[in-house]
Amino acid sequence: MLSRLPPDTDLVVLPEMFTTGFGPHAVRDAEPMDGPTVEWMKAMSRSHDIFLMGSLPIREGESVYNRLIGVAPEGQLHYIDKRHLFRYMGEDQAFAAGQKRELWHWKGWSLMPAVCYDLRFPVWLRNDLQYDLLVVVANWPTPRIDAWKVLLQARAIENQAYVVGVNRIGRDANAVEYGGYSTLIRYDGAVMLQAGEVETILHCRIDHRALYKFRDQFPFLDDRDAFTIQLKDA
């Protein structure tokens, strides 16, 4: 797959739970941070000179996390754990919730990482951290695919940031259908790129200068309400 990338690619994003598929069953396939998947990600990042992102089940002690990992070519690791666990399918019974928000920096861009259900919670993803690009990896099912499309656009508009949403397709072992529609949204809500319900690789160039010109012209972020986030017990 990665061999099909354009030669000037900087960032590659894989879906949520790209090694196992989504669900409580993934706990049995959880790996440590020095396990084979993270080592594979390091090797791919290094050999293709890309920042590579994707989530997988990671075990630490007695807990398993739905962990979104970012790997830079020099081997530097970044990660956040999915904060909002999808209790509708029992994810909260199998996984531990994340406790932090953070930015990842790559080639002058500030990236905000998030995982699937986190997309429904605008307070968690609000642009008080000064990010340029929100990256959401997902296993978002077909029956709710319209919500996926609308929420990606909403997060872009309200945060004046590019938004990348990468979703899987196909049917899993529980006969759940996943709707695809991986999408790149511009900072004003315009759809720049969108896949359908097919397996594919999409690529697009985004413009830092255009983003900041738009923010200067429409300084809506200056009028944000100030508040803090208090974490509930996981």
C-alpha cells in the first residue's frame, strides 16, 4: 500500500484499529509499545520519510488502550489514547479511557489527534490548543455515516482548521458495515477530497498560508468562550 504513495508525501493516516478492527475482541490482540506493529510503523515511516498515524490496541500493565500512534521518520513516537469510549458496543468495558489532549508538530504544522467517537464531543476537540489540522481515525458504521460527514465539517468550521477523517470500509466479524467516506475538509467547511465506499488511497496538498490568511480575514477564534475541561473518572 505505502509503495503507491506520491514521492512528496509528508503525512499518512491509517484507520482506527487498523490491525484488528474495532470492538472489545481487540483486547486479546493488544500489543506493547515495543511490539511488532509499532516496529512496523517505525520502519515504514523511516523508509518512506513520512509521519505515519494509526490506532491499535496497546497494553500497559493491567489496562488496554485504543491508542493513536504517530511516528516520525527519525523514530520519535507520539501517542494519545481514545478519550470517549463507545459504550454502545461495550468499548468502555474492555478499554481504559485516555486522559490527555496534545498537539503533535510536523514540518511546521500543529496536528490535533483524535479517535472516532471523540468526534462527537466538540469541547474535547475545540481549538484552544492552536492546531492547524485535526486528524480523526475511525471505524464509523454505515447507518450513521451522515453524522460522520456532518461532524467532520462542523469541527472544521468551528475550529477554523483543516480536518482529516479516515474511516474503514467493509463488514467486520459482528456483521457491522463500515461506511468509508474518508474525507479532507478545508478550514471553511468545504470538502476538498472525499472517498466513497471503496478501498482507496487519497492524497491532497494543503496550504498553511491560505489557512492563516483565512483566520486573519475572519478572526472568529478570537471570540471563543474561555473555560476548562474537567475529566470525569474513566
